[in-house]
Amino acid sequence: MNKRQSKKQKLSSQVEDLQNISSLNMEMNSDTNVRIDNIVERTNTNFESVAKEIAETDSNINRILDAQKKETSEVRKNRLAILDMQRKLKIARFIDLLLVITILFLSIRS
């Protein structure tokens, strides 16, 4: 019976060791899960920050593009206004030339 008791104690000790190992393993798993959760949370926060930065950058780019379109439109309007003014100046010079010729003609006739 002594052998039996010795074997029983040995097995009992092994079972206790296995239970301790299992308990330690569960604690380590719990710690690991907490660490993983923290990493995931930080990563999500980083992604949110990056998404905000991207949205702000996109908004800024759109504002710049809108301003450039507006500026281009204004430049085009100004160019058309200058061309119109040049056309009017040519007409005014032509009318001025006609007036000079008319005055010369009238002064020669009289």
C-alpha cells in the first residue's frame, strides 16, 4: 500500500502542478488579452486621427481648388474685359480719324 500511496501522492502532486500551470496560463492569457485590447484601442485612435487629418487635408485641397477656379474665372473675365476695351479703343481711334478727315475735308471746302 505504501507504493500505492506514493504513486497517489505523486499523481496528486502532478495534478496540482498542472492546475497551477493552468492557472498561470489563464492569467497570462488574460494579461495578453488586455494588452491586445490596449493595442487595438490605440490603433483605432490612431486610425481616427489619421482619418481626421485626411478629411481636413481633403477639405483644404477642395478649398484651394475652388479658389483657383474662381481666380481663373476672374482672370478670364478680366482678359475678356481688356479685349473688349481694346476693341472699343480701336473703334474710338477710327472714329477720331474719321472726325479728323471730316474736319480737314470741311476746312478744305470752305
